[in-house]
Amino acid sequence: MGHFNEAFIGIDTAKLRNAVAVAEAGRTGEVRYLGEIDTSEAAMRKLVASLSAKHRKLTFCYEAGPTGYGLQRLIESLGHTCLVVAPSLIPKKAGDRVKTNRRDAEGLARLLRAGELTAVWIPDSRHEAMRELTRARDAARQDLTRKRQQVSSMLLRLGRHYPGIKTWNARHRCWLANLKLDHREQRFALEEMLQAERQASERIGRLEQAIREAFADWSLAPIVPALMAMRGIDLVAAVTILAEIGDLSRFESPRQLMAYLGLVPSERSTGESVRRGGITKAGNGRARRVLVEAAWSYRHPPRVGYEKQAHVSAAPRAAREIAWKAQVRLTKRFRTLSRKGKKSTVVATAIARELAAFIWAIFREMSNTRTAAPA
């Protein structure tokens, strides 16, 4: 083993211990399993120092997952390259049915050496903090939905039906407060559920207020008002999209962004046979869900509502023009696909795919404006 060799290190990360394997450079280079080490910073520094004494160049990799990006930042700070790879894009043999920490680490090292791994975009610590805030708000929203469903399920079991159309407004809450139940135990259970629902709703309000206060000094803050000019996208949705996707400039075309979001059709074609299925659902599911929710607003004719006017006026002129172009096209597209008999859910997904392209265009326009401003 020479000091000037290049080595590729695969790390199978876990909560307490990381499995490490090293692949020597070259097509026939040796692949060695180094064992498991603690996940502490001191243990990783010791490992990197030991490998640096034997190899001129080191390249590390591990799968993106719940362990986050701390390990990548640590290795980069020590002067070495570390890739965080997309687990869904790691090549796997169809007949390989054995999975262990050692095999995973060795496989990562081999694939890294072969250049077969796809790295994910690494956010900085500030961007990651904004992402955590938006995800906390999304979790609170899901919790609120569950709390409301519990109340509805209980009333359905008791045969109590709300006569109105819209629920969880002031009238519906008044009806719930005045509801007479046969047993004291039932009333106690309902009150506890309603209290939990109110607490979940207040939690969402606090998180949304935190998002409004935090995004002002964010690196992507100038893009947020521009995205809010789009129909169906408010401040929370705009911040969520940017926090989840990150820097859109890394996508050379709208099609790449669509594919990243998993909004393109899956395909299984061979020879003269062409088979296309549902969307791939690859990439970031949270951003995809926000776009699909926004797409439903395009089933209405193009217009700018009273509450939306302030957001549109605050956006740059170029963003306003793109947003209006999107309204005209996507509302027409929604009606056209609906008249052809497409399911409404399929239509909304198709609109979300095109909506991603308009968001990409706004980001590019705003980035070009910001670049040209100093000149």
C-alpha cells in the first residue's frame, strides 16, 4: 500500500455505530472492511487521520437518511470530499437478497469508486434549520387533521350529524359546544378531543408565525415574494417549496425539476412496446404534495382575488408576468383535461407538473436579476 494511493470509503451510518469499508483505486483495487466505529466526532476524526496517513486522496460517501448531514460537514471540514448519496438511485442486483452493514459499506465503496452513485444537494445549516421549521409545521397540520377526524368519527358512531356544509368554522364549533350527549362520559371524551384540536390549531399558528419571522434573513428570502405571486401559493407554501427543493439553479431545465419531484410518468418500454404508468413519485414528497395542493386552485377561471392582490403587487414585475401566464395556461389546461374525461386527481397532478416549470422560470428570472443588479 503506497502513500500516494487514492481510496474510496463507504460508510453505512446508524444511530450508534457506523460500518466502514475502503476500496483501493483502480479496477482491481482491494476492498477491505474496516469494521464498525462509534458515531462520535472523536472516533470519526481518528478514522480520517488514520486513512490520511496511508492515502493521498480520500473520498467518502454515505446514504442520505435520518442521520442528517453532520457527518458530511465534519469530513468536509477535515479537507476531504464526502458525498451524501440518494438511496433510491443506488444500483442493486435483482438476485441479491442478503443485506448486512458490512455488505452495505463495501457496496457503497465499490460503487463510489465506479462513479455509479448520485449525490444529493447538501443544504447549509441555516437552510436545514428552515427545513426543520417547515417540516414541524407540516407535522402539526397532519396532527390537526387526525384530531378532527377523531371528533368526526366519534360523532358518526353516536349518530350525530352536522346539518351544515362546511365544518370547523365558527358555526360548526358553536354546534359542537351546544351538542347534547346521553352520557357524561361521552361529553367528557368529546371535550377532551375538542381541547386537543384547539391546541393543535394553536400550534400551527405559532409555527406559521415563526416561519414569517424567520424567512426574512434567509438566503432564499428574495424568491419567496416572487413565488407568492403564483396562484395557490402563500407564504408557507413558498417557503416549504424552497426549503425542500433548495437551490433550483442546479436544475438545467424544468424537466429535470419535474423528474426530481417525481411528477413525470413512469415508463417500461422495450422494442416496439411502450408502456407508461403513473408518476414516479421519486424525490421530495413534501414539495410534490404542496404543488399538487396548489394545482387544485387552477380549476377556477383566471383571476386575482382581493386577498391575493397585495401579494401579487409585492412581487417583481417579471414574476407577476410569469404568474399570470401560468394562470391563463393552467386554468385552460385544467378545463381541457377535465373535458377529456380525465380523473380530477390525474388532472391536478398534470397541472402540478407544469406548475413546477413556472416556478423554475421564476427562480431563474429572479436569479438573473439578482446577478445583474451589482453591475
